[in-house]
Amino acid sequence: MNRQLKLALSAVACVAMVAFVFVADNFFDSFSLRVFNLCAIYIVLSLSMNLLNGFTGLFSLGHAGFMAIGAYVCALLTMSPSQKELNFFLQPIVPILANVQIPFIPALIAAGTVAALFAWLIGKPVLSLRDDYLAIATLGFAEIIRVLITNMQSITNGALGLKGLPKYSTTWVVWGAAALAIVFMFALMRSAYGRSLKAVRDNEIAAQAMGIDVAHIKIVSFVASSFMAGVGGALLGHLMTTIDPKMFVFGLTYNILLIVVLGGNGSITGSVVASFVVTILMEVLRFLDGPLNLIVFKTDGLPGLRMVVFSLLLMIVVIYRQKGLMGTTEFSWDMFGRGFFGLGKKGGKRC
């Protein structure tokens, strides 16, 4: 396809997506709209994990911890003094936070920045580890954060969590964040810095021999990924309008990892597609956790059966399609043309 046609198709696709978001925001019922918005948040989160796991080759399992940091920071900065007083009835909130209230967008940036700061602080000692050891260390960090949140009653309200958060995560906000995350990832991967990330992933020794500062690349990737995770956690909190430590257990990281593996490590469009597939299936298969009457056998309810199905799905993907839905490739109009119209094939039309 020629460049002008690709630009025209891209413009049409963008307009169609904006129109679809408008239709969803105005005509979807509340449940469908929430699932649709969750897809956008999982796009941000899966891209942040893919930046580490897929493009830099760092196997991190600490996403839930960075999400928790982002969610609590944004919530504490946006809640009104009266809301804080209602939440902190067992023990008063620390005075420095009692009367703080700022607009949502600055609070969202602050949430990502604080998560990135924590990533920078633990980055040097943790990123010297590799593979399974790095995964265990980051998983331990996420659990430490969750335990601290549970016990810091005067700051986080402990196990009670924070309720009545302003619902700032509207359809336009979450999909705007998803669009920015996608644009950022494409721009990053097409830059010299993105090529350095892939070089570190493929062979650290060769990358270092070529003059790439491997340690610096890892730190920057870890910090950028954590910033996006903090933003995603803040968006999730303001979509649900309530947060508590139980939201940020390992199962949340597992869901994001499932999306990354299913979509394809190192594929931006794969993460986007898999975010829709997994988020929608999570709701479609929710009936599995309740009572079942399948004629052959009946159950009174098996909580967690839905996640068993997702675990089996992950196993099937790992066994039969290790590269995921998209592998390491990205969607392109050339691919679309070859797949649907035979453009570029032998004997077919060419553009």
C-alpha cells in the first residue's frame, strides 16, 4: 500500500474509534460501559508490563504493588476533607493529608511519579538479579507494599480501605489514557532508545559491547513501566470508587501477565487485542463461579473456577503458541491488505 492510503486508513480508524467511544459512553448500559472502560485500563497496565517483560526482557511480578501506590496516592490527593473524615473514623488521618485536595489530572501524574520513585529506589539492587530471582524479588516488593498499606492506618485507613472516591475515571479519561499509552509505546519502540531496549532483551553482553549502558536502560525501563502501572492503578481506583489492600494481591498481576502472554511478548497490538479478549471473558465466564447445572453434574458454586479456565487458557497458549496471538509483530495496513484482500500476494493486486 502507498503512504497516502495508509494515512487515510489510519485517520478513518481513529475517527471510527472516537465515534465508538462516544456511542459507548452514551448508549451502553452501566455494566457494559464499566467492562468497556476496564478494557482501556488493562491496555495501560498490559503495555506497562510488556515494556518490561516483552521489550526489555525483565521478568517482573511487582505490578500490583506499583498499582497500589498509584491508587492510594491519587485517592488521597483527590478526596475532599469531608470524605477523608468519614473514612478515617477509627484513627484520624495524618494532619498533612487532611486538607489536601487537588484536581484529578495533577493527582494522576503525581500517582505515577510516586510509583516511579519507588521503582527507582529499589531498581538498582533488584535489577542486578535475573529471571526467576528478579520475579521473586519484585513479587516480594509488591507484598511488602500491600502489608504496609494494611498497617498504615493513619495514612491509608488500613484494611478498611478508602470509599467514596470521586468517579473521575470517565470513559473519555480512561480511553484517552489508553490512547496516550499506545502512542507512547509505538514512539518509544521506533526510537533509538526502543532499539536499545530490544538489544538488551536479546543479548545483554552484545548490547554492552556495542556501547549500550545496560544498567541505565534497565532502570529507565523499570521506572517508565512503574509510572504507567501507577497511573493504571489510579484509574482503576477512581473507576471502582473504592480501594482496599485486597484489590492488589498477586492475582491482579497474574491477570495482567495473562494478557501480555496471550497477546504476545513484545507486541503492542497484541496487548491491546488481548486486553479486550481477557477482560470481556472475565465477565462472560463469571457464571462459572456460581451454581451450575450441566445435566451431567451440578454444583452449588465453585468460587475461583473462572480463574481455573484462564489458567488452562494460559497453559494452552504456552504449549501450542508460545508467541501469543501476535507474536512479536505489530498490526499494519500491509498485513490487513494481505489477509483480507490479497494485496501484495502473488497473482493478486499490488499497491
